[in-house]
Amino acid sequence: MPGDSHSNGVRVWLVERTYSDDEQNLIILTYATPDGEQYYRKERALTSFTDVRDTTAAVDTEPDNLGSVNDADLQEQYAAEAQRMQEAHDPDDVI
């Protein structure tokens, strides 16, 4: 299975943080397996400055929540960034 398996699912690493074009107060966090073949997308509303929710270097998710990365260049980009994050951070480091 791509990515590291954990009792709570598959560990994926933060590879991209973008703001939604459609919604001004929505941030999209993209996590990927270290091989870049699968991704997990998490959308978060930025409702207020007092609404503090940490973004961690990695999360564990169920395999059913993963999508496939079908673009070779994007897969390579995700793999490089996931591996960089994995080498530089503990999974629960706040990013």
C-alpha cells in the first residue's frame, strides 16, 4: 500500500496549502502519500481569528478517503514535498 500504514489509517503529509477561488474564507490543505500516488484533501473555513485549528505536518486517514494522482508531474511534485516534510518534521508538528 502506498504511504505508511498506521492503526488509524494511512499517513499522508502536507504538500500544498491554497485558498479557494470560489470561497474567500476557505483554505484547502492537500496531503499526499510519500510516493505521491495518492492524496487527501481537507477544506477548512477560516471563520475568525479566534477559531484556532492547528495544521499538522501529517495526518492519518482511511484509505477510502484517498484520491489518485493521475498526472505524472503532479505525482512527482507531491512525492518530493511529502518526502521533504517527512524528513523535516514529526507528524504532529504544527505547520
